[in-house]
Amino acid sequence: MSDDQDSREQGIDFGDLEDELAALEYPIDNDELLDTYGDAEITHPNGTETLSDVLDEAEGQTYGSEGELREMVFNMVGEEAVGREGYSDRGGSAESEGIQNDQESF
């Protein structure tokens, strides 16, 4: 991936691993993947983890495509990768927050 493209997806930055995942021959099993790339680091909003840290519990898993592997990373990354817990930039409704508003919005 070129430097001008963003390798961050769903809060995860695969960094140098981005190109490696694209070049892998699939299917690949988790053990083989971690033997080769286990020390590679991925970055998220609250820090960095190795691929081994993220996928260690996926023992026996086989990835049929890069998409399957990436989806597993998104699913397995720890809670620490999530931004502020319970945060929503959409805001809640005034009624659900116990706020009364007698003005009508147009």
C-alpha cells in the first residue's frame, strides 16, 4: 500500500502488515500465519498489539481469504482497541435523556 493511502480500517491500522496480508497465499491456517507474522504490530486508538496477541485464541482457524483474516482481527481485537465506551457521535434523544424541550424543530 502506498504512503498516501490510509491503512486504517475500523480503527485498526495494519501498518506494514497491510501489504503482507494482501500477498499471502490463501487458505492459510492460524499457526502458519502466526509463525511468520505473529510479531507484526497493529495499531488501534488505544495502543499497539502484535498479531499473536490478537489471534492467539483462534487456534485451529483457517482463513480462506484476506477478507476472512481481516474480519477475524476486527472480531478478536481486545476491548482496549475500542474508543470511549458507550460513546456515540449521534447523541441521544432529549426524551431518552430526560430533557424536555417545548420548542418545535423545523
